[in-house]
Amino acid sequence: MFELRGRRKRLLLTGISVLLVIPFIVPLYTMVYTSFQGRGIDNYKAALQLPGFWTYFRNSLLIAVATIAICYFLTMAASFGFSKLRIRSKEVYFWLMMGALTMPEVVLLTPMLMMAQKTGIGGTLWSVIIPLAAMQIPFTTLLTRSYVDGIPDSLFEAARIDGAGTWRQFWSILVPLAKPMGMAIIVLVLINSWNAYLLPLVLLPGEGQQVVSQLPMNFKARYTDDQPKVLAGATLAALPEIIAYVCLQKQFERGMAAGAIK
């Protein structure tokens, strides 16, 4: 880390940091402030008293946990394979995977809907979990591979000489050493899966299958909406991921920094 010497330089850096933060703080402040207008705390009570309120959170939690588990394991396995294993034409496979990053979510909706119906998982949480994981794995693999490249090959060679197989090398060497990146993966996937809106809206049309990002829609009518209640619902929907990020902030920053440096 670099150190700034001189009061003017520190004040300048502080001023720049404040200016960069303002565009993110103002919308959050407006959301919370507006959610208390009108009936005040009763706006939150109305959101909490919605039929099936906890079902929204349960569905989002199940989707987030399953997506994190799939992304964590497959990202670590893919990074291990691309970085440390001798696989024929692995760079071709890697860049084919990176090509998936160029595909927008909305373009894939129709194919995903057709595949969900053909495989028999249509209308279930798995119809959202699997596409969410598939769309995030290329990016998390891109981040994690650069970190795994920095782990000395001598560790894996020593384990191989001692008789450790590929699975033992993966589980006993890679996974413990890649914990910082693992925490970064958990936070990134949690945010993306918790905020998922379009996929659940299209692939989970049944009653009782709504997710937390759809909570504010209960206060929207055809020609008008109750804006304070809409924002109260949005605040409640965002609260769990904000708490999770605050709790995991240090580990997340350490993981992202380690991946960038490696």
C-alpha cells in the first residue's frame, strides 16, 4: 500500500473519495427517507404484513445458497483445471467460457425457458438456480484463475510425489489457499442472486414462488403506486444483503485485492 505524505494530498484524496461516494449514497438516502413519508413506520408494517412475505425471503435465500454452493465448487474446480492441470486445448475451452460473458441475460431468456420445460424443472427454483450459476461462473473463474496462477506449482508437485491424487491436491491444497478468493466469490454471487429479478419473474410464474426482489410490486397498481410503501419494500429487500456485505467486507476486499495482485 502507498502512503500519502502531506496534509494537502490527504485532503485532496479525501475530497475525491467523497465525490465518488455521493452518487451511490444519494439514491440510498432518498430510498430510505421517502419510505418513511406518509404513514411513516406503518409503511414497513404494511410490507411485513403482506401475505407470503416470508415466502419471498425463503425463496430468495434458497436460490442464493444453492447458487453460491454451485458457483463456489465449479469455480474452484475450473480454476484448478485451467491453471494447474495438463488439459489438451484448455485455453480454447477457457476463452469459449469467457465468450459467455458477452451474452446479455435478456437474450437467453427464451432458450432457458424452453430448456427448463424440456428438462422438467420448469416452475421450480432449480429453473432459476442453474441459469444464475451458469451466468456467473465465467466471471468468477476469470477472477479466481489469476489468483490460482500465483500459487507455486512446487506445492502440487510435492503433493503428487507424496502420492496425492488430483482430488486430494484440489481439496487439501487449492481450497485452503484460495480462501480469500472464496469469500469474494460468496459475496459477489450472493449479491447477484439475491437481486435477481428478470429470471424469477419469467421462470417462476406460479403463486408462492415470488422472490424478494419482487416484493415492491405488491404496492404498484395499473395507473398509480404507493411510492413510500414501494420503497419500504425495497429497503427491506436490500437489508439482508447489506448486512451480509458489512459482515464479510474485510474478507471480500482481501479476496478481490489478492486476485488483482496475483
